[in-house]
Amino acid sequence: MAGPLAALVLVVQNQVPLRAAPAETAATQAVLWQGDALEVRGRRAGYLQVYDHRRERAGYVRVAQVRDVGAESRDAPALLAVVRFLRETPGSEALGIGYAAAYLRAAPGETLTAEPFAAVGAMAERLARRASLPAPGGAATLAAHLEVVAQYGVKLTSFERNGTTQVCYDGEMFRRVLSWPTATADERAAAALGLTRHDCIAPDVAVSARYEHDRWRVEVLDSVPANGVSEPLASRVRLRRAGVLATLAYEQTRHGEPAAAAATRALTDLLGANHQELADEDLNDYAEAAIRVGAARLAAEPAAPRTGRLALQTVARAPGETCVRLQPAERQAAPLAERCTFGVVWAASAVANASGTALALAVQPLDGWRELWLFHQTAGGWQVDVLPPAASEPDLGYVEFAGWVPGADRVLVVRDVRLPTGFRRRFEVLNLDTLAVEHYAPSPELLAAFRWQDPEWKRTTVATR
């Protein structure tokens, strides 16, 4: 955090004119914003004569539009009190970071704790979240605040995902908190959450780099003390770790490494989170973690496929490509159907119906996105249909087999997905021939056909959480 060592004032309002003379009618040299730091060089007629080092401009501002920030140790307690207030004030992040810089300038080194660094990290992250959302009415103010915090060494990065711009804080202050010997458990937990966000991983990161980054994210979350963290924050850490471990289980499976331990830990963390203690704004974190764990939970299931009269064979083709062949179980014969994928084939998930005319198989082409392949016999022969979590661009979601309806060409499925409008979990009864949804409900108890739900699915699914 850098700043001038001379007498300073901070601008506390937005769109403050820096005038060429101490008069309301004087020309405007520049427009100043909350958090801008100015060096004081004099006072005249209700104005301060100042110099703006960021813009390299001198001028005058009204006294009422700025606040003095002392540079002596005696000023530090008052400055920290303001930082504590602004830390919890949305929209004042630039001003709060300016006050934190002033506090760090004034406070004696031996009195420093992790608190001001944690405050800067929290405000920088909140500002980044604001910058990632549409702001048609406040775009100019937001852009100005981003420029203001940059003068204090706060680095924000941005990249494009699904046609929108994602802005993220680089986490420097969070790293300082984690390395601070006397940081509290809550400060460490908040810092770990700030460093391990799912949405702050650029989509163009190389596979190997992403794998190592996810291993590092688990280490960061594991560094949070097991005791001493407040319950809502502890649950958020468990949910974040559950989501990261689910991603890691998927990546380990793709690398041909054992993934059961990571998937089992993900399930444990998800079930260990007390979602009733979460604030309303954190409930989406719970829904997201549940989808991520639900998509990769099969890595924790050692059960053999239940193919009955049918048999599955997986064959490697091109590097990373797997082909799935369906055959009769009782004799060697030509494949009934075949389909290939570059995703993870969860062969142990295969479940055939009693008559041997259909089989369901889970296939995961992407992290956090699991599809259902339905092999079924038709009048024209066997065919394979791919059932996605939603009819949209892959984002986050899974669809899984929940049971066969005896004596009817019906299959029970559940879809848990994140949509642009929010999260949706739906239990469905599908016509196997047309894949049309005949009935659906937000709970399986509301569908009569779900009395035929598969016992193994009921035992292992997280959809009924």
C-alpha cells in the first residue's frame, strides 16, 4: 500500500470538482471520487489547495468534501474505527481502502494486526463482485472507484466467461492474512474463501495448471483452523471445500488417479455444513456446492454396474476418448449400440431395466456438468440418447437416473442445475421413447411414480438433501 507521506486528505464524495481557483465559478481541472488521496498545500476561503499525485494536477477542493487523515500514531485508532465501519458499507469500498491505507501509514508497526489487511481484502473482493454485475446506472462511478483503488496497489483482474466480464481481486491481502501469525480463525477462514472462489478461475487455464491450482485451493481451505471459526463462516468453508474437492475428484479421475478419497471428503463436507445457519445471500453457495458434489459423487461409489441382461464395454480410441459399447450379457455378439466421448464415463453407474431393453449411464464431459446416456431398444433397433441437465450452454448441473417404472417405458430422473435465472432442482418422469417430461415436481414425494425410485439411488444421491 503506497501513498504520499505529506499531510493528506481523502475525498469522501463522488464527482468532486478539482477547481483551478478557490471559487465555485472556477474552471474544473479534474473530477475526483471517493477515496482519492490529495496532498494538502494550503487553505484559502473555505477551500484546500491540494495536489493530486495520481493525476499530477494541482487545484482547490471545498473543505466539506474531504476529510483530514493524520499520519501520527495517535491518529491510528480513529482511522481504524472508520475502516471497520466502511468495511461493512457496500458502495464505499474505495473510500474504505483509502482509510485503510491511511491507517497503515499512521499505525506503529508493533501494533499492527491482520485486521486492516483482512478489511482491504474484503472490500476489494466486494468491489470486484460489483464490477462483475451489470451497472447501467452507475457504470461511471464504478469505473472511477476501480481506478481509485488501483492507486493503493489493489490489483483486479478480468476475463470473459459466457459473454460476460468477470472481475476478480488478486488476493494479495488475503495471502498476508494467512501468513500473519496472530490472525484470528475467522480472519483466516474469510481469507481462504476469498482465495478459492470457483468463479475466479479463468476458463482458458491449461488443464495441468488448473489441476495444480485446485490442489492448492484444497490446501488453503485445509489451513483454516478446525475450531474457533464462527458457525456461518465454518459452514461456508465446508461448502467451498466440498465444491473444490468434487472438482479435484473429477480431475483425478481424468488423470487416472484414485479419486474416492476426494469425493468422499466432498460428501462429508457437504453434509457437515449447517445450511440453516447461512445468511440468505449465502444459500446460493450451498446450492452450488451440492451440484458440484452431486456431479462427481460417483467417484466415491465402488459399486459394480447393474447391467442385468446387458453388458457394457469401454474402449479407448484417440487420446482422451472413450467409446462405450452395449452388448448382450449372455453371449459374445456385435454391439447393440456404441457412442464415444471425451468425458469421464462413470461405468459403475450403469443400471439396466429388468427386461433388458434399456440402460442408463452417467457421463461427465465437464467439471460440474454430468449428463445421462439412455440406451434403449426401439422398433428400428437400439439407440443412444443424451440427456443434459438443461437445454442451455453447459454451466453447472447434473442429471441422474433415479429408477425404472416397471411395465412401462418410463424412467425417473432428477435434474439439479444452475440457470441464468437461479438454481433449479426438479424430479421428473420421462417417456423413454420420446424423452418427453410427462410429470415433474420439486420433491419426489409429490410424484406417484417415484414409489419406484431405485434404492441405491435413494441411498447415495445428494438431490434429496
